[in-house]
Amino acid sequence: MNDILLEIKDLHASVGEKEILKGVNLVIRRGEIHAVMGPNGAGKSTLSAVLTGRPDFHVTQGSITFCGQDLLAMSPEERSWAGIFLSFQYPVEIPGVSITNFMKAAINARRKAQGLDPLKPAEFLKLLKEKMAFVKMKGEFAKREVNVGFSGGEKKRNEIFQMAMLEPTLSILDETDSGLDVDALRIVAQGVNSLHTPEKASIVITHYQRLLDYIVPDIVHILKDGRIVHTGGKELVAQIEDKGYDIF
């Protein structure tokens, strides 16, 4: 099996007339955790949006290969079914849709794409209870509308619950630490670490060291002005905390 999960070559992307990514190159292998750090406006969230296929972000040059497939030729749904998951910086509310129904639809859509039968109700409920306990969510949350009335920490915990249910091959955490207190941060990080396996990989997008104290990256990339300007080990995180991004 090829251990390269994701390969990005000379990626340029724009929103409207503004070019944001200006030649990103990145290789992620199975089992790796990559941190992408950089100042505001560097292009971090644009990178996650392009990987997941947001239609308002336009790739103007370059290629992305995921599990040997041309990712740019795939719809957002196909990317999800193939095993890409995004934990949003600002999770959206979905009024009128319960967490249970939302997850049932997501899991069975992926199973259909894989040529599998839908989960039987008893199997689904068993899985739901196991994963809610895994991220320390109370059982009554299953009946609540997706993210409606949730605190910031509850929304982020719900994102990790969704990740646990879907078991993606590549997880992208887009500033998941934003607005979290220490306890919520620890629970989110524990969930991410527990779900990580030698066959999977993660991209952790963040400004700050504190999340990377809990989710320790194998490789750290510094993104500035639409390009990866430096790549190194976890020691880069301490350098940034001490001296900022101006050293790169």
C-alpha cells in the first residue's frame, strides 16, 4: 500500500479576483499528524476549504491527489465519502434536524457510496451510544437539533463526535481550539488522539501552541502569504510561541 495519503503540488487558489494560495506543496503520509500554522490571512482556512471542495474557492493551478485519486475532480460529497472530514472553526446550526437523524443520513450516504447496505436501526443506535460516551456527550444530545443552542465547547465536541462516527481517513481540524476553555480543549484533543491510527492522518490548523500541547504533531508547516515558507518538527511550535512568525 502506498503510504502517501495526500499530495498537493503547486496549488494556487482564489476567492473572486483575489489569489490566496500561491503555490502550496505538501505531502501527507498515513499515520502522520501535520500542523499548519501562520498569521491571520495566511491562507490556512482557504487550504481546508479547497481540500473539502467549497465552491466559492477556485483552484487556478496545481493538483491534489488523495488515495491515488484526483481530488479536484470530486464533488464535496464524494470527498466526504472517500474519507475526508472537516471540523469547522465555526460549526453551523441546522434547525429542525436532530443529531441522530443527521448522523444516520451521513453514515448511510457514505455506506451507499461504498456499495454497502444501510446500518440496521439497532446497529446504528449501538454505534451512536458508544461514540457519544467516547467524547463524553450526554445521551439527551442525540435528540437535540444540530448545534442549536450549543455552547462553543459543545459545538466542538459535537464535531469530534461526528468524526468518531464517520471514522475518516484524513481529518482536518480548522482552528478547532478557537473559543475553547481548557477542559473542552482537553476532551477534544483526547478524542482526536484516540481516533488516530497508523492508517489515518490529520491536519491541525491553528494559531496557537496550546492545542499542540495535547495533539503533538509529527510535522509543522508555517504558511505565510499563501505559501509554506518553512517545515520542521514540533520544536517549531515553541519557536513561534517565543518569537512569532516574523522569524520565518
